[in-house]
Amino acid sequence: MIEPAKKDIGREVLYVHPYRRDRVARVGTITDFDLHCVYVRYGEHISVGNRRQDLEWVVDPSLQRPASI
């Protein structure tokens, strides 16, 4: 889970779908956030609202590992 601040806009996060057994992760970039959602752009797609608890910070983009691991 992340708690973004304004300085984190543009930072990469890792999304792992909470109900998928294969735990496939997606890396995206924070574009905005509000009280309910963190908006993340995946690739060239439009930003998607995500729950904070489904996101982790990317420590090393080449490893694509969240900070909690």
C-alpha cells in the first residue's frame, strides 16, 4: 500500500491484481490522486483509478519489485 504525496506524481508504482492467482504485476506512472484513488498510466493508455492498497512503490524499475519485498 502506498500513501502518495504531490511530489510522487510521475513516480512509478507496481500494481498487483488482488484476486488473480498468477499475481501478474503491471508497472505504471502516477498521474494524480485524490482521497479515494491513485490514478496511474499504464503504457500509453489513459490513467486508471487504483486503490492504494493494490499499489506498491517500484524500487528498481529493472527489477520491478515493490518496496515491501
